[in-house]
Amino acid sequence: MIDNTYEVKSIMGQGGSSRVLRCSDPQGNQFAVKVIKNDKNFSDEKVENILFKEYYVSEVLCGHPNILR
């Protein structure tokens, strides 16, 4: 059985609509997780726009050595 428990180690940064967390898995692998906030009750259209921009930026930067795939 695989244990899917992840531990948040620290907040790496945050902005107006998201924060980036440093996390680890049970095997000790570390990675970053970007959490997009929706505490402002954005409309579905606004959420879709935010997610599209995140996707676009990740596609543009996918070859950068400091960006995870």
C-alpha cells in the first residue's frame, strides 16, 4: 500500500491569489506545490482565467532548469 501523506515544510512565497509551499513525501522527496486561493469567491470565469494563465506560464517555462516539470 502506498502512503500518500505529504508534509508541508514551509511557505516559500505568496501573492495575491496563491502561495507556494515546500513539501515532502514519505520517501523524503521534496517538491513545491502552488496552491491557488479562492477565498475571494472568484467567479468560475475568473478561476478559469487564473488556471489558464498558470498553465500557459508553466508551458513557456518548462525548459528552464529551475522549473519542475
